[in-house]
Amino acid sequence: MTSEQETLQRHRQIWQKRPVLRALYQEWYAWIAESRSTVNGVSLEIGSGSGNLTSSLQKIYASDIVSAPWLDLTLDAVHLPFENSSLGNLIGFDALHHMTGPLRFFKEATRCLKPGGRLILIEPYLTPFSRLVWRFHPEPIDFNIDFFEDIPQTPPVLSANQAVSYLLFKKHLVQFLAAFQQLKLIRRKPFSYLAYPLSGGFDKKQMLPSSLFPLLMDLDRRLDFMAEWCAFRILVVLERQ
């Protein structure tokens, strides 16, 4: 078993042991469910990891770049093995920021999605408050990458970059939409303020008793007016034109 497979197995064990984490993710999975396109076509999740989404939503194939018994496919998201206009939905939860060539992924997504098909992403999001906390996460942050420079750059050698969603869907959003005119922005929702960081996620200890988290989750729903200052995550829905 590789170190990546060991990490996925550990995350599956943590998922089973933390009802607070499951409650948070189930709410976010419901947003993914309501964002899906109804066009006839395969729904695929990339970077499925420990396979939690497909245990909650039906008719979605799970995939990752490493193999695991609970995954349907092993593939590289920047080289999708699908025909043109064959997918109805392409879903990524914490997958995009692990790619060294995210623009190649969007090109593949545009190629593979049917007209009316949707790309649905949930990613870490860097705001003035959340970046103070994300810096304690083991994955690096690099704001200095410009994916839209005229001179091609060698992809950075990073295991991840938590700044990717901020760079593409905040700082360089205009350039992104101009570069991918076949992808229409349907929804852009920064979210998650208190409950997720206090849950400890998959890598830290839970900081408060589980009994307090229903109140924290309710408070999170009321804090969207502070999204661009405090949000820890972002939901992005793009539709293939």
C-alpha cells in the first residue's frame, strides 16, 4: 500500500469516527446534489479520495489518481479518458488545488462535458481571516502563480496549493471566464466560517463538544455577509455552453 493509499484509508476511518465532520459534509453534499445538471450523461467525481460523496449521492462514479477498493475508476483529471461531450456532471471536492496544471483540467472538462453539463467544485478558499488558519494546514499556499501569463511557465512542484481557488475565482476571475468562454459561471458561493475549522477536519483535533456544532452550523448559515472576509471554502458551479 502506498502512502497516498494509507492516507485515504486513514481518512475513511476518521470519517466513521467523527459525526460532526459527517454532518458538515452532508450539508455541502446536498448543495452539490441540487447543483447537478439534468442533462443525460455520466456523472463523475474526480479526486474522490476516501469515497464519501458517492456513499451519499447516487449515480455518481468515483475516481482518483490512486486506486482503492471503493473507487470505480483510476484516472488523471488532466487527461480524462472520455469522449467529447460525454459527461453530464464533473464534480471535484478538494481536488482542484492538488493539480499542478489546473487550466489543463478546465480544458478537459470543457471537452468532456455535454452542452448543459456542469462542473461543480468545492475548494479551500483564502480570505483575510481564513488564510491565518489555513497556514497551519500541512498543504502549502502560493499566491504568486499567475496561470494567465503570456509566457508559459513550468508547473510548480507542489503537492498542493490552497490558493488556487482564490487565484482563479477571485483575483483572476475575469481572465478565467475570458479564457473559458464555453463555461458559464452559474454559482460562486464562499462559505464555511466557524464550524469547519473548529471540527478539526481530517487532520486536527475537534476543538469543541459535538453538542455545540448544530448551533455553530446554524450560525454559519447566517454569516454569508462576511463571506469575502472570513470564508474557509468556496462552491463554484460552471455550465458548459
